[in-house]
Amino acid sequence: MAAAAGFLFLLITWQVVAHGPLARVDKRIGGAAVRPDRVSGLLADLGNIAVAVPVLAVVLGYAALRARRAGTHRWWLPAVAAAGLMAVLPALIVPLKEAIARPGPPVMGSATGFYPSGHTATAALAYGAAALVLRPWLTTAYARRGLLAVCAVLQLGVAYGLVRHGYHWPLDVVGSWCLCAVPLCALRLLLGLLPGARR
């Protein structure tokens, strides 16, 4: 999955940089979708650092406390790994945004640096890592599926809000999803390799 996501990210990035056919279709679809309203603005805000990172911090604290009380070996490692991924995200996203310098939708004026979407990446990594760390502590398959469904709804809500409000083109969002799938797959693999990991 990580390899497929990485390949898609490279393909989308190439199309954005080269102003290829996919990027042209993206601009037509994105331009037609823009209808700023209060709901789309609120959904887009779910990708803000001020919203997503505190959610992740609460989940990591809860999971670490549960693991410590259960006597789990290296109880702190999942929280540290997830927090570390979140901390290095800007070092990955910001240089890409500056190097590619993609102009935003017309409502954003003449600003550049919209690909990949930082709000989408923040939401994908924060909510995705929170779900991965919390998932082993849920006792029923129904609860685990519900958690993943909530995570997916949050991702789609942020994406809809960003595109609908005119903050980003659709490919900005999809590119961020593909990029963030790689560290999330690595985190999932790490959590599965931990001694005594609950599956």
C-alpha cells in the first residue's frame, strides 16, 4: 500500500509540476466545485494544527496511560512514534510546497504553495495516527470499525471543506493523502511489530 501511495504521489506531483492533463482537469473540477459557505469553512478547519494536534495528543496520552497500566513493554513507544511523525510533517510538506509553488484557486488570489495541502496532511496524519494507536485498545470489532469510519469521515470532511471553500484544488488534497499514507503504513507496521502488540 505504501509503495502504491508513493507512486501515485509521484504521478500526481509530476502532473502538477508539468501542468499535465490531470492538472488541467483538476482545475476545471476544482473551479466548478467552489461555493464557499460556513459549513465548508468549519470542515476545512478540522485540518488546522490547532484542532487536529490536540486531538492526537489526547488520544496518545490515553493510549500511553492504558498501556502503562497494563504493564505493556515499551508502553511509551506508540505515542512517541506517532508524535514524532506529526512533528516532522512540516519539514516534509513546507519544502515541497515552496519547491512546487502551485498557485491556489482563484479565491486565494495570487498566492502560491498549495501543493501538497498542509491542512489535509495535518488531518491525515493526526487522525490516522490517533486511530492506529487507539485501535488496539478497543475490545470489539464493531468499535474498531467505528473508529476507522470516524477517521475516514473526518478525512473526507476536511477534503470537502478545503475544495468547496476554495482553499485547495482536489489534487492538492489527493496528493497529501498519498504522501501521508507512507508514514502511516510505517507506523502501522511498527505498532504490529511491538512485543505483545494487541491485534
